[in-house]
Amino acid sequence: MKILIYDEGGLVQLNEPASKTLMQAIRDAGLNIAAQCGGGASCATCHVYVDEAWCAKLKPADETESAMLDFAEARQENSRLSCQIELSEDLDGLTVTLAPGAAF
Ligand code: FES
């Protein structure tokens, strides 16, 4: 599977990420993401914007994630915490953009 990430440097394609979550895949690829709480849904510094075509294919944000996104910089309709997105084959081609405040 592949994942497409837009960050300040442009488009990065991750092929066959072995990581369990999108945040881990981004971090393992060496991209600039703070993810300060390490995936505990308690910092909002792994904030991404999900490409519109993929929003409906993801499990909806639960209450904890949605509440934390209220603290994220520049929340949008397509905002998600990348640490709460579990990767699986059916997300092949998932495309996201790192949001402001996600970089360290
Ligand atoms: S890493 Fe902290 S909320 Fe995702």
C-alpha cells in the first residue's frame, strides 16, 4: 500500500509502511511531525487534513479525538489526529496534508 503526505517540502509517498498508525508512519519516514504525546490523543500535534476523497472511508473521530481537535491550530472539517488513524490495506492511496502546528 502507499500513503501520500503533503508537508512543507511537498509531496512524499510512503510505500508499504509497516507502522500501525498514520502518525507512526509519518514519524518513521523522518517527516517533520511533533506528535508530542506519542499517540495518546492528548496533544493535537499530529494534526492532518485528510483529502476529501478519503474522509468518508475513515472511521469517524471518536469523542476524545474530536475534543482534542478543538485545541488544534486551524481545525477544518477534514481535520483528524493522525495517531488515531489505523492503517490497513483498504486505505491504499490515503492522502493527507500535515496541518499547521504539527511540525516541531
Ligand atoms: S500524537 Fe498526540 S494527539 Fe496524536
